[in-house]
Amino acid sequence: FSVSCSAILSSYLLGERLNLLGKLGCLLSLVGSTVMVIHAPEDEEVTTLEEMTSKLKEPGFLAYAAILLALCFLLIFCLAPRYGQSNILIYLTICSVIGAFSVSSVKGLGIAIKGFFAGQPVLQHPLTWILVITLVASITTQINYLNKSLDIFNTSLVFPIYYVLFTTIVITTSIILFKEWVTMTVVDIIGTVCGFLTIILGVFLLHAFKDMDVSLGNLPQVLQNEQPAPVTRDDKNILIEVDNSSIAPEDKPKVFMLYT
């Protein structure tokens, strides 16, 4: 919904173009999201901060988090100063990678809030404050680099790409941290993958053809104005065509002379 909403609002409020293919891309994004929700895996039941701590301490997630942090530092300190102003993927990849930590922090803080109202001593638990610091730092970084992207690039281009990257990172994080796909059936796995591919197709239509003036009113005219592809002819056809244009009678023999 955020992809479609940002594209539609940017067309009305910022004067950015949203043609017929862009509207079709918004529709495909909604359809793909609906398919993903229908086949989405169920969260593994994590009800206490102790269980969340054990999940975060698993070697697989620690290695995954270390890779994300290394990638984030590489993008921020090495690639962003050089290519951030010209490549839209630099800033948006930073936002998406940091999003893995923000989503995990929100999950843990949700458990802490439930425990607080249940009378559990969550304020004395060190994980609560670690999650708060991580959430504040990650959201601040995301807002910073997302605003930089919006200052440089088109809004209808930023949000779709950011959505695809962010969703990919979040799905991967959920698989590694909560092992959500362990109990999924083959039908649900195929449905989730197809829904996500539909979203990517919709996002591609949304920004790949954004400069084309295509609407229901001028669609027949756009199709009719397509120029036919040029026909490649060999030397034999050219010689025959030149010979047919001469004034020589048709009943006389024709001689071709080739010089090298």
C-alpha cells in the first residue's frame, strides 16, 4: 500500500507523472502483497525476553548480523561519499540493511511491552535497553538516508525500490531469526515467492516506463505510431533493385559485375 500511495500522492502533490503502466504497476503491487499475506508464514511463538535473547544469540543470526553491519559500514563510509549522489541504490540499500535491525528491535520491544503490562520486570532486563538503543539508532539512520534519496531522486522511483529492498531484507531476517518457513507447506512457499515476484513486476512497471505518455485515451495512437523495424538487405537484393529501376527492357538478359 505504501508503494501505491506514494506514487499516487506524488503525482498529485509533486506533479510527478503516473501513466497507465504506472497505475498497472500499483495494482500488481497490491495483488502481490495480498498473495503474500494469504500465504505468509506464522510467527514462531516468542513470548518472553529470555526466549528473544536465546534467538538473538544463535550463531546463524549473529553471523547474519555481522555481515549486515559490515555491508552497512562499507556503504556508509566508502561507497556513499563517492556514488551516493548518482546511484539510487546506495542510500536505499543502507536504509534496507538497517531496517533488519529496526524490525527485530520492534519485535523484541513488543514482547517487552506485553511483559510490562503483565507485571514482569522487563525494565531490569538488559535486552530491553539494548533494543531501545538499537531501534533509535536504526530509525535515525534510515530517516537520514531516505531523506537524502528523496532530495536527489524521483519520489515515485525511490519508494518502489526501497520497498523491494526492505521487504527482501526483512523476509531474510525473519527466516534466519524466527525460522518462520520451517513449518510452511510447498503451496505456501510457492505462493509467497510468486506474490513477491508479482510485487517486483509491479514496481518495475511503475518506474521503468514512467517517462512514457501512455493513457487509455492515447493508447491506440501510441500503438499506431510505432515505426516498423528496418529491413536488412544483402548485396544481391540491392543489385536486383537497382537493376529493376533501369530503363532496360525486361526481355534482355541482365549481367551483374562484382569488383573486388
